[in-house]
Amino acid sequence: MRSGFAATSRSPSAHPRSVHDVLEAVLSGECLDRADADLLIHLPGSTCRPVLEAAASLRDRGRGATITYSPKVFLPVTNLCRNHCAYCTFRRGPDDQAAWTMTRDQIRDCVRRGRALGCTEALFCLGDKPERTFPRYRRTLAALGHTSTVEYVREACEIALDEGLLPHTNMGVLTRSEMALLRPVNASLGLMLENISPRMDARGMPHYHSPDKDPTVRLRMVEEAGELAIPLTTGILIGIGESRSERVSALFAIRDLHQRFGHIQEVIIQNFRAKPDIPMAGANEPDGLEMACTIAVARLILGSQANIQAPPNLSPANHRLFLDAGINDWGGISPVTEDYVNPEAAWPDLESLDRTCSAAGFTLVPRLCIHKEFITPGWVDPTLIDRVVAMANGRRSGAMSGETDAPGGGHA
């Protein structure tokens, strides 16, 4: 194991233990095993406070009193997608009036506005492989001089680098060769694992008609990213119909892959948000305590060194609770662009977030899109290492203020 998560656990033949004994063992350096994790995640919310306290203690040992975030600009290069996830409001087809594909000029303008307001990250987040489904989009790509979305995204990353921002791309499932193509122009990549239960792909479940959400495909990408030594952000999505045990399974899959390759730079615990225009409009959202207990168990599974994030705009009333549960990062926050995946959820005001962190005993600090422990020649492509090191040593924090706006009227 090259970095990060704890790796020593007790014998699976040991007798069942009490919650107190489990937490004492983890705080003494023992790695949480599957049976104990299942015990903790199924505790009633009213009794999980000791779990949160143990997770926060573990976080403090590994990550200290610093909470980080990444000043970013969100670039949804295209919202065309071949998947039909039941919780998604981002996805469009080419006949939808709200469909877009950003032009080069729109990408450059957005990046420049972000840079002017202190951003250091260019987040490229877009739909999965629309060229495999939509002939019209293939013609759009051809007009742009490309045959695939990943080729166009690479050019977009080059634009961001030219304007002084570091790209972090999350465009769904990528092949090994596609990741290799993007590595020289990305400081890090992202793929939400979401869940690893094949149950999620069945008829009536959220990933039905979503081929890129096949858990074996997504796990393979996470594994291949490790083989390529690419720092990867991943995570789970809770509240989409999964069981608590299935959340634990996904977290253990993440831990196992990190123990093999050391490449998981951050794990996101993200909550489902209901929206009126999605198939899951009537589904219940996980409440703050459900999120906090899941965050705490994730911390206990992944260990003191893991970077664990909860998106602050999706739970504006629960920032202090999530700090108490063991997070050490808020992820990307933008002064320029909205969260196009959750457009109803405004980014938090940084001054208010800073006050919340300070009241809890933490200092809120900006970071790059690649976490500092991965800023080494082994993890960063040789073409980027000098730039990343220079930005890490002399990064401008910038003023994080401004209005959000749409990406512009690109073509589909």
C-alpha cells in the first residue's frame, strides 16, 4: 500500500463485539472489518453519537485541524448522455431545447472568469459517451474536428491549462487508453462509484437503462486508474434505493482498491436530492443524521488519512454535523458557475462556511484539485509536475464571490 488507508484487521473468526469495543479497537489502530462496519451503520440514529465522536477523533489524528476546499469553475462540456439514471436532472437528449455542447470560446471565457476570481481548478463534468447513441452529436464532434468526446475534452483541458487552471475531469467511465490520453492534461480524474450492487441496474431501479453504471465496469476503471498511477476521486451516492449494507460494500471496495494502488485521493459521501422533473421525484432524501452516520462509518472504514468530502451545497443546514462526523474536505466550490448536476443547490458563502469551521475548531483552507500528498513525480504526469508544484507553492486563494450563470448557448 503506497499511502493512506489502514490495512490491519482482526481475525474474521473473532467473536462479535459491542459497539464500545469496536470503536475502542479502531481508535487503537485496528482496521474496521465488514461485520463491525455493518453493526455500526445499522445503529439507530439516536444512538450513533459515539460513532460520530470516534470518526471525528480518527480524522483529527490523521488530518489535524484543517478543512479544505477547491476553488473551481464547473465546465459541463456537454449534457448529452447515453444513460437514463432515475435521479438525474443533468442529462439531455439532442432534441431537448436545454441540450448543449460548449464551444471552445465558451470554455475559454468560463475558465478566464474563474481564474480572475481566484479559481485553480477546471472541473470538466459531462455526460457519458453520447457519441455512441446520438448521430447528431457525432456530427457536432466532427465539426469540432474530433471523433470522440474524450478527444474534445482533452482539447478543453489544454485550453484550461493555457489559461492557468488545473483540469480535473469526471466524464463517467473511461477506458485505460482514454485515461492515458487525459493524464498529461489532468492533475487528477474522478469517477463516482455510487454503489456496487447489481440490484441498482434492475428494472425499476435507478440505473436501469444506464449501461455506464454497471458496477463491474466502474470498478474496472477505478482499478485501471490505480494501475496508471492516476490520483482518483470517487465516492458513494446514498438515498437511491440502496441498503446500508450495500453502502458498506461499496466503501470496502474503495478501500480494497486503495490498499492495492494507493491512488484514491478523496472519497465523496453524496446525498440524493429529489427534483420535480426526475423519475425519482417522490423518493425520500436521506436526512442529515443519515448522512452523518454514513460519513462516520466511512471514516472508520477508510481510516485517519483518507480525504472524505460531503458536498456542502447539498446539505446547507448540516455543515457542523458533517464536521462532527469526520469529514476533512468540502470539495469544489465555484464563484462563477452553478452546480449543473444540482442546479437548485447554491454553493455556500465562503465567509459563512469559514465561520462554521472556525466555531468547530478548524481552519478553512483552499487546495488544488489534486490533494497535496499526491503532488509528486510518481502521481503527476511529467508534463504537469512543475506547474502543479509551482501552483501548490504559490497558489492565489482569490476572492470567492460572484454570480452563477449558465455555460452559454452552445450547440447540441
